[in-house]
Amino acid sequence: MNQDYNYILDSLPYQDPFLFVDELISVSNETCEGKYRFLEDAFFYKGHFKNHPVTPGVIITECMAQIGVVCLGIFILKDSLAATPQLALSSHTVDFYKPVYPGETVTVLSEKHYFRFQKLQCAVKMLNEKGELVAKGTISGMV
């Protein structure tokens, strides 16, 4: 980690088993990059799919939102609020290109489209360990 982003990780409103952020690589007022490793024994693999586990799209989307919108939002708002801001997903459009299997580490990259009227909208993409595009889309959250 290039900088100490522990305050962002500590401010996230999630915990195991629904925390999908392991590490933040970089965060600025315009972009965010982070990583997450999908554990082989994660609860959602038990039934998705029988004898061939694949990360559900909703979990991929959640990982993208946590790193790409919530972490970025906490960084943007860190100096303007006394308390930790709480962000809630308000809309998303995500296209999926490749599966994510148990044990894979993904990288999420986010670029702010806008932040106004307490709404943060970002272009977010996820890459697998080979640098291949897994998913991309637009995700918005409200403070």
C-alpha cells in the first residue's frame, strides 16, 4: 500500500462475511484502486454452481461498489464531515465479461464521473489476475 488508507478500511460499514475490500492501492479525489481475494470457502460458492463454483454477479457488483464507490466516497468526504459518512447504493449498470473463480484476486479501478447533491457516480471496472476485464459499468451511491 502506497499510503495509509486504514482509516478508509476502518470506516467501511461492512464486516466479514460481507466485506469485499482487502487492500487499497491508491485513492484520490478522482480515482480509486483496490484489491480483493475471493476466498475458496466463501458462503456464496456452496450453491453457485453445483460442482463448479463461480462468483455470483451480484457479489462482483458489490465488490466493485465497495471499492469503487464507498471507499472513494469516504476519501472525498473525509474532511467535510465530523462523522464517518454512510453511502448506500442507488443505481448500477454492470456488464460481465469473464467469470471469477474461488481463490482469485481481482483489482477494481474506479473513476469519478461526478459528485453532486450527495450523489457519487463512478465508472468502475474489475480486472482478474491476468489483467483481463471481468466486468465494467456505472455505479452510483448516495450519502
